[in-house]
Amino acid sequence: MMSAASTMTADEDATIRAQAPAWRKLVVRIPYVWLTAFFLIPFLIVLKISLSRTALAQPPYTPVFDLASGWRGLLAFFSGLSFDNYRLLASDPIYALSYVKSVEIAAFSTLILLFIGYPIAYAIARTPRRWQAALVLLTILPFWTSMLIRIYAWMNILQHDGPLNQLLMALAIVKQPPVWLATETAIYIGVIYSYLPFMVLPLYASLEKVDEAMLEAAADLGCPRWKIFWLVTLPLSSAGMVAGVLLCFIPIVGEFVIPDLLGGSSEPMIGQTIWMEFFGNKDWPAASAVAVVLLCLLVTPIIVYQNQTMRAEARN
């Protein structure tokens, strides 16, 4: 009976989908068209360049596939593909160090953002509803200014005789002005400042949906406040934490502007390495290979997590 019911449900779903208006089908397909046009096709272009060879030409790589050459051009294109750039990534330690440094900074920055952003989001969610919109507006207010301008402002704040050092010396916290610029500390400051709203907003959206009745029921059963938070609030906000971590970690790994302006060049992040290969060394194939490997490293864990989540939901 269960299989028959499931079959009927599947048939009904198929019938409903077949009878759906054309505009609904179009709305559903628009995201796929968008991803194909602005993600899949550019990725295939970058992948093709990564399998090419560096050349003193414009563009600076070979082969260049020409549709007008037909089948022979296609055969020449595939025969010219080279995996030398990926072998270079495995043999040159500078690329591995760039990946490790990027993941290290992104992981620690995301962890700090979570510890800072969660109390802020929790406070906003527990504020009277008439004030929540204003607090959310204050959270996203930095986005109204260009990110580049904000990073240049931090360069002024963190310079040797900048406001930060003047404040520290005025409060007698330090005797000599410390060096901030061209250090990892400056990178962390810039990253945490720039990505804090990306952590706060999904956490707030998750915490704001927590049912107050569940918290009251736990309190009526004798749970102290810290236990209510640990056993009720924190699990119910796990979706917001995952969303905030992904929204912060993924772009921080490939960050270029912040480490380039606030950090040093001794241990570059992967975004700086890609920029140097593209515009400094004019080695587009190597830069494309670095970008392809970076994308695979970031997308693979997301796909694995999504599959595990779907399996867990199917079991439940």
C-alpha cells in the first residue's frame, strides 16, 4: 500500500508539473540559465586556458580554438591540450603555500566572525521588534560605501602615526607605536570588518525564527538559561551558522584586495598569486590552473555537505 501511495504521489506530481503554466516553468529555469551563462561557460573557458601552453602572443596562450576551422580545428585543439600547468602547481611550493595561507586566514577569520557575529545577531533578534529593522540597517550600513574606500580608510587608521597608534599611546597601552600594515593582523582586521555583515545577517534570520514558546517550555521544565541556549537556541540556529560560515569562508579564501592593500607580499594568498600570474608574469594558463584547483577545493566540500544533508532529510 505504501508503494502504491508513493506511486500515486509521483504520478500526481508529474501531472501537476505537466499542467503548470509556462511562466512557472520559465521562472524555474531562469536560475539554471543564469548559472550556465555566468558560471559554467566562464569555468569552461578558464579550464580550456588552463590546459593550454604559454605563448608570446595575444592572448598569451595556445591553442586558441577557432569554430570556423571545423573538425580539424577541434582535433588540433584537443591535441594541443597540456597538463603541464597542473604539474607545475604540484612541483612548485609557492602555490601550495598560497593555498595553505588562504585556507588558514579564511578559517581563522570565519571562526572569529562567528564568535563576534553570533552575539550581535542574538542581541538583534532579542531586541523589541520595533528596533530590529534599525539595527539590521546599521549592520548593513557599511555596504553603502565602496569596499575599496573602506580598505583605504583602514590603511590610514593602521599606519604608523595613524589614529589607532595615537589612541593606544594616549591610553598608555603601548610605549612605541606598533607596526600594523603589511602584517597578518592587518589582514584579519580588514577581513573581519568587511565580512561581519555576511555573518550577522544569516544568523539573525535564523535566530529571529526561533519560536519563543519552545524557550518558555524549556524554562518551565526547569532548564537554566545557559542550558536553554545550548540545547534549544543553538541547534535551531545551526542553519544560519552554516550559511554564515559558507558566505564568509568561500570569498575570504579568494580575497585579493584586502591582503594586497593591508598585508605583505612575503606569504601571498591565492588571490594575490592568481593576480601575479595573470598580470605580472602574463602566464594565463598557470593562473587559470590555479583558479580551477581553487574552485574545485571550494565546491567539493559544499557538494559533499549538501548530499549528506539531503540524505539525512530523506531518512527523517
